[in-house]
Amino acid sequence: MQDQQAELSMIAQEAGHGMIMVDRQCHVLWMNREAERLLGWSEAELVGKNLHETIHLTPEGQPVHAGLCPTLNALETGERHGTDRDSMVGRNGQRLVFSTRVTPFGPAENRKAVVAFADVSTHVALQQELAVQAQTDVLTGTLNRRSIVQNLQAALDDPTQTPCVLALDIDFFKKVNDTHGHQTGDQVLIHFCRTIETMLRKGDLLGRMGGEEFLVVANTPSLTDAMGLAERIRASIASTPCPCSPDTPIAITTSVGVAQPRVGETMEQLLERADEALYRAKHAGRNRVMMAGAAIA
């Protein structure tokens, strides 16, 4: 029996997963070295403490995981419980993400459980990064075309929202590329977006539709308010040359078309009207804002 216990102890210590055994009241009976490494606590510090209250609750007593505590659930039901993303609090107070499997054993009145867990924070971070990349324009860091369009459609589908849209592009951008090269053109695009972002309010969104064409989904039902935002953006772009190099700042301007949703109008029709207003702004001399449906001055 002693040899078997020694073998089991060695296996537990050498396991690639963190392992903690708890009693029926969820008090820690033992933990292996990997559990100590992952959580930051020593076995001596945790033995006798309630595991749930130690790693699943914030100092303010709020749970850090969604739903029932997997360990308490397994102890209560006697059924094995697992989750691929279980949040825990380390000794330093940092929230950690683990893949967790809780295996209960023994009779109900004296049930125990072994909690085995592995660090998946790197995997979760990678998933989050990939999700951001899937929504983001690589060059400018704004939303890409698919994401800005999806956000606009979601706003239009929400009865509590009535967003206006601003269609923008950089005037004579081809000339910038032809004169200064595409690398400078990229710097101009980035500068253009950063300047616009300083003008946006809470809830406003900026996305790149392609090339030098961009879309702002303005979080306002007021066409007057959206026109004001467009004019502020136009003025800021015109007064802020791109510092591509200390000796040759490049002055740029933008033309803007503004449209407000109409009852029964589809998203495609809304964008088409904004594009039509943008075209009229460019036709009228560029560096100006046009309202969808307004006559050319």
C-alpha cells in the first residue's frame, strides 16, 4: 500500500497538469508542484483552505467564472465536470484561464474530488488576437469592410438606434502615390485615420471600405449632428498635414457624403445614397461635405 501511494504521489507530482484534491467541503487536501507553479501558491498555503473561495472569487467576493463552480458542482452531483475555459485567481490576484476537469470519487457523504487543470491563456490570447485581426484592416488598424458593414447592419436592425453614415475618401490620393510612392501613401492613410479617430465620439465607428475610401457609422439619429461631425472631420484633415518626413509634410483634404436612414430603406440603399453624396462633393470641387439628396452648389 505504501509503495502504491508513493507511485501515485510521484505520478501526480510529475503530471503535466496542475492537480488539487479537495474534500466534500471543497477544502484543499493536497496539490502537486505544477498546481503550485500555475497558481503561485505553495501547498502549505492552500491546504485546509476552501478552494472555491480562494481561486474562484475576487477579493470582493464576485465569481470569476460563468455559471456554477465546476468543483462545487462535481462535489454536489458526483458527476465529472469539465470546461475548456475556467477562470481562476492566482496568488498575485491576476485572473488566469485554464482548461479544467474535476473528477469526484467516494460516497456522497465523504466525497472528494481531484481538480486537474492546464494553462490555456496563450491559446485564448491567440484566439482573441485572431478575432481582432479578422475584424481589422491590417494597415490602418480600423475596422475592415466586412466588420464595419456588419456593425452598421446590426445598428440598423436595433430599434433603439438610428445611425447616420459618413462616406469619406482622400482627395487626389492617386497623385500622392504617384508623386511620393506607395510607402508614403500608406503613411497618409494611417495619418488620415488617426486624425479622424480624434474626432469620433463614444459609439462612433470607423472602417476602411477599400483603398482610400472609409466609412464612419455615427452614433446619432440627427442628420444635423452627423453633418457637424463630418464638417469637423473635414476641417481637421485640411488643417493637419501628414508629417511623412520633417521636410515634406503632405497636405491632404477629404470629401464627405452624409446620409440618414429612411424608413424601409436597406443598408445597401443607405450606403448608395452616402456614396452619391460623396461623388457630388468631389464633383463640386472636393474638400467639402454634402448631404444625401442635397443639390450641388
